[in-house]
Amino acid sequence: MVNDPDGGALARNAVEEIEQGGGKAFLAACDIAKPEQVEKMVKEVLRRYNRLDILINNAGISSDATTVNFDLEKWDNILRINLNGAFYCSKYCLPSMIENKWGRIINISSVVGQIGVIGTPAYTASKAALIGFTKTLAKEVAKKGITVNCLALGYFQGGGLLNSVPSKMAEQIMDQIPIGRWGIPEDVTGLLNYLVSDSAAYITGQTMHVNGGIYM
């Protein structure tokens, strides 16, 4: 299942790519900041497939301003999507995982939540909170066959975080990355495939740093 609040072209393309590869997929237009929509989305997944095994909480938005100048409505919206959304999705997906005694939840955080970046108070707070949420949830469900882990991503080529950075600042960031390049999707997909497999059954509550060495 692919989720997109607007049902946009990128999400439709993802569904088509999965289907062309021989898989089954459908697009759910759901605003994860609204718990009633999340509950409805999960019910539709269960109606179609009878079970739900893997959840990747990867929604994230940001807005740039220092704390003293930060818009209150934007603060609330970022926290609703980045943090509350992960909580709602986890809450409504867990019953099926618990029933089947197997599940994988992966929360996508950010290096920004680990080091802090001027002008991103809401985004930083939401991504740091995901790391703490991961630890607590992992302990709650560890004996139910469910693992919960977190990926703290660095700066990725084409990513929204990098797109909002001025070119001069991007050069300064690059100078701090020991590997010397921006991340690419393949840097994440292999780790995701491993963490959702049976081979990773003894790994839970962990935050994996996928950042080229900018934070260790």
C-alpha cells in the first residue's frame, strides 16, 4: 500500500512500478495527521489483504524559521504530520501485527533530530521525538514478535531537506560528510529490506545512522 494525501503522480507511479514488477499495490489518499483517516486506511488494507505486516513511517514536512519567528500554525502542522502521524499509523496497524505475532515498524528520522540545525525547530523536535518513540514502542511490543527501529537519514540527493538549503550552505554541509557525496535511495533500500526480514528479528529499538558519516 502506498499512501499519499493528495494521490499525486509520484505515488501513482510508485504503484505502477510495484505492479509492473509483479507485486500488488494500491494508492490510499490519507492525511495521516487525522486519526480517523488513518483508521479508515488501515481497515481498507485489512479488507484487501487480511493482514498488515510492515509499516514504514516516512512522512515528513518542514518550514524554515528561527524559534522566535516561527509561525504557531506551522509548528502544529509539522508536529501533527511528522510525529502524530507516526503514532496514529503505529496505533492502528499494531493490532493486526499483534494478532499474527509478527510485524516490522520502521520510523524515518533525520540527522537533524540528532545534531540540531538553526531554523528548523519544529522539524528537529519531531524527528528527535521519533527516536524516543521508537525506543518505547520497541519495548512495548518486543515479546509479540514485532520489532521497531529507526533510520536517521542524512542529506540525500533530491531530498526535501537538501532542496531547502541555499547552495552556499549545501557546500558547507558537503565539506562535513566524510564519504564526500549526498545519499541516494540505494543507500537506504538495502537496509530497509534487511530490517523487515526475519534475519533482523533480534534487532529492535535501534537508530541506524545513514548519513555518510556526518554524525557518528
